[in-house]
Amino acid sequence: MARASWINDDSHPDLDAHVEGLDHFAASLADGVIDAQELATQEANLVAAMKAVEASLSDDQHAKVTKLLAELTAYSVMRTMHELAAARIQQVVA
């Protein structure tokens, strides 16, 4: 199986295909509301994935993946805040 890149041809993060493969994520979004149980389930999935990878990494790899996770989290928060601000502006303008 060919490796799917994390970055698109325009050098932007491109994890959509990877996320689309998470059936539980799609099911959680289906009603447009993320409840406490769905969030807890996703947290458990994240912790399980982190544990599965962390133990297999060298110290150098661990540092790189830690940096990657921190940057991804920062990007996700910043993108969400940017999109919420843009939506608020659209509401005011409309």
C-alpha cells in the first residue's frame, strides 16, 4: 500500500483523507453535535494511538513526533479560531 502524504502539492497540511477513514469520526459528526461521550471516545482513541506509537520510537523520533503533535494541535486551534471569526464577520455582514 502506498504511503499517503500528510502534505498536499501546495505544501499545506492534508490529513482529510486520513480523517475520512475514521468511521467513528464521521458517525460522531453526522448529527452536527459532539456530545461528551463522543468526545471521551475520541480521547480514548487518541490515547490508544499515542501509546501504540510512543513505545516504539527512539528518543530522536519521539522528539520529532512530539513537535509534530504540538504543531498540529496549535494549527487546529488557530484554524478553528480563524474560521469562527470569519463566520462571525459573515453573520454581521449578511
